[in-house]
Amino acid sequence: MTSAVLVVLGGLPGTGKSTVARPLARALGAAYLRIDTIEQALADSGELTAPPRAAGYIAGYALARDQLANGIDVVAECVNPLKITRDAWRAAGSRVLEVELVCSDPREHRARVEGRVTDVPGLRLPTWRDVAEREYEPWDRDHLVVDTAAVTAAGCVELILRHVTRP
């Protein structure tokens, strides 16, 4: 029996995470966990006194563990800006592929951020200034980096699939 794989797609807003994560999840037949969706659902509950900070990630880790324990691959999509968030994803599964999406063309990246329309009802999208000023720690370990300014969404999916190894 093969163990399930967790693919964590991280990167700043506007780098193409949702655009890549959806077809990647379909190609793998994987569960798709999007932290924006979880956080918005928590906010919509009316039970929080402030926007969620860690709660969405903590719920995402738990959901990923449940799916992986059932032998279901998971694609998790989130900014994943800090070492602590990256470490927590890694602890969620024994087989984890960490992917960082970047957009090396600053004009293209800004145009994407400023031209986006939300597909999560109620979600307030970040401004370019929000993205530029966001805390985002450099990665301290090997991971797959994919430049969405140089590779199409379909090409990103193909590249990531080549890195998903089966025991």
C-alpha cells in the first residue's frame, strides 16, 4: 500500500497558487485544502472577535492529517509565510512535497494582485502594498521553487507532478 502525499503550495498572494492548486488536486485525485476558504468560513461564523490568524492553518493541518490517515492525497494551498507554518505542514504527514510559487516579474505580479477578483465570498483580497509589506520569511530548506512568470499553470502542474514520488 502506498502512503498518501501532502503537497503544500505556498507563495505570496498573486503568484498563482489557486490557479495551480485546483488542477493539481484534480490530477492527483487529491483533497484540496485552501486556507483562505477555511479562514473566511471561520470569520463568517461570527464567533471570532478578530480575523483568524493561526486558526485557519491549525484547522488545515488537522484536516490534512485526517485525509492523509485515510490514504487520500492532499493539496494544501496557503501563503505559508513563516518557518513555523512550514514546519507544521511537514509534521502533518510523512510524505510532504513543499512547493513555493514565485512570480519573478514584479510588474506581472503587481498586475495579478491588482486585477484579481475573489472567488471566496466575503474574502477581502490584499492590495499590492499589503503583499509588498507582508511578513514572509525566506525558506531555510530544500523545496521546489516554480516561477509562474516563466511557466504556464499547466506547466507548473506537470512539473509538480514529476516531483510527487510514489514509494
